[in-house]
Amino acid sequence: QVQLVESGRGLVQPGGSLRLSCAASRNIVSINAMGWYRQAPEKERELVARITNGGSTNYADSVKGRFTISRDNAKNTVYLQMNSLKSEDTAVYYCNAHLWAPRADYWGQGTQVTVSS
């Protein structure tokens, strides 16, 4: 079992920045991959960024060059730094922990990010 607690929700103007945090209840080195997903109204949940316990990262094309995922193993926390925010980034952002064996996915409660002037 992994409990995930997100923080950093907020309202920001277009072009602004925001950092989301996800604190895990266990050592994240033991978690194969941690990621951020988002879901906008009337849209499906989509992967935003993911980082493996080996440090490999991948991003959705829509956020490449603007968002950065990172991890602090000592704090069991994963971050999503979001820069140059656009209105289309408005969504509920969810933290995810993915285990390969046995296969399992754990989710945080979600945090609202609104980009609006």
C-alpha cells in the first residue's frame, strides 16, 4: 500500500508558475515509477510526466520544455514544476505510484490547478 498526498493547488495567471508536491507514505526508491496525471472537465485522465526509480523521465508533448518532474528520495516526495502555464493546463492533477510486481497503481486525492487571468 502507498498513500499519496498532493499539495500546491492554486490559481495562477497565464505565463505563471506553480509547483506541485506529492508525499508518499513509503520509501519512493522502492516504487518503480511515480508520475503526475491530469484530468480536465469532460476529458480523460492523461499522463503529464513520469519518473522512474532509476531517474528516467518522460513527458507529454504538450508540456515538454515547460514542466519538470523531480524526486527527493530523502523526503519521499515527487515534485512537478510547472512554468509558462497556459489555460489549457487547467485540470485536476493526480499523483500516481506505479509498481511492476505485483502490478499496482496508487493515486492521490487530486489537486486543482487553474490557469486564468
